[in-house]
Amino acid sequence: MAGPVFLGLVLVGEAREPLTDLEQRTIERSAQILALLTMRRDALTEAEDRVRGELALDLLSGSTDTESLERRAKARGIELDRAWTVLALPVPDTRRHTVLRALSGGRGWLAAVQGGGVGVLIPGEGATDRAEEVRARAHQAEAEATTVVVGRAEGTAGLPEAMREAWECAALLPGLGAEEGVFSTEEYAPYLAMFGTDGERARRFAERLLGPVIAWDRDHGTDLIGTLLTYVDSGAGVTRTARTLFVHPNTVKQRLERLSELLGSDWRSSDALFRLGVAARLHVIGRKRPG
């Protein structure tokens, strides 16, 4: 131990005879050497993480000191002139440094504490796989549901805006009931444009339009919401909807009739169908789980 910090332990096997003074001193010295090596390793790691975190914050601030940024990035094997993936991880204030420490071993990214939690910058492709890796590490450190919002930027100039959108999306999701998983800013940008970061408002919109259908699905174990969403995505075509759902067209017609009973006869008008499609997608977001 070094103060309250646990550095490690030395296991001593069982012996037939009690330890001699020399053996005991040898074990004590071994533990001290182990502690010193661990402290040195941690100090080097923390120093490197601090430097990498400062580089991340400078990139996200939109710093115009390009020469300095390139020099610091090159020293860490990072090319700035390429596509970037940004990750926003909402984390409570008391756990942010713990999550940041859990991400310190990932040499393929830059991480820094930001206002809403921890921000991560990943150069290059393979965003989805890396996002899952980051989420897994953060989840292990946080031991709670972990949300990761993924955004994209072409070059360092787009990083501040991409991260801002990621944090806005992260603020929207909890109100919709989406509290765990990997989410894309591109997928949810339309809802941000409609509702801003007020997820509760978006959820109320969905429930107001689809309340009877949601209640029917819940009480009867059906998925009329899924049929409605497929119908919208199929251009309001019964045959295409049936083909997508792998059911007979008559089955689709019966479900559409049920929707007419629940939503009113004019629900298939273009304006109503647009609003219902948005509401159905918002409702589905709340059921998203990592997978």
C-alpha cells in the first residue's frame, strides 16, 4: 500500500518450517521492489495519459497551432490528416477519472475528461469495433449501464463540431429511455433537429401519437409498432411490407385495419404517416440494447 492506494501483493507459499529472518527480509524487500516498480510504471502511464489528454482537449478546442499539434501527435504515432471518430461517454463526475484510467491502456485513441463525462478521439477506420471496446472498458470501470455516442469528422477541423453533436445526442437519449449501448449521431441527428436535447419531449411526442398502439402491443403481446414502421419504410406498400415481414399480404391488411381502429381512419395520409413514422422510431430507440 502507498497511502490509500493498493499497489499489489506478494504471495508466499506454505512451508514446513517457519520463515527464517533472512527469508522474511527477502520477502519484504521483494514487496518493496514490486511497489516501487509499480509506482514508477503508474507514474509514467499517468504522465503519458496526461499528455495525450491535453492533446485531445487541444484538438477538440479547435486550436489553430497546427505545427504544435502535428509535432505532439507525431511523437505518439498519430496522423492528424485523416478521418476521425469521436466518442462521447456520459459519466458521473465522481467516476470520470476512474473511467479515464480504465481507458489509459488504449494506445489507439486519445481520451480526456470533458464537461459531461469522457471524450475519446480515434483516428482511422474500424469505429464500431473500437467503440465497443471503449464501452466495455468503461462499463467494467463504471459497473453501470454505459452509453457511447459515436460521431465522425473528416480531419481535425471537424472534431469540435462532431464532439458537440455527440454530446447533444448523449443528452437526448436518456429521455427516450435509451441508457445503454452504442449510438450514432448520424442516426439520431434528425431527432436532435426536431426536439433539440429534450428527450422527454420527444418521448411524449411518440406516446401522444402512438399511445393506443403501444398499449395494444403491451396488452396483447403483438408488434403493431413494428408493422407500422415497416409499412412506412416500404413506401406504404402492402406487398413490400408483407415480403419484409415474411407474412401473407392478408395478414398485413388485418394489422393495418387494427391500426385504423386504434389511430383513426386518416392515419395513412402522407402527413400523418410521416409523423407516425417518426414517433415509431422514437419509441423503438427506447428498446435499444447493446448487442
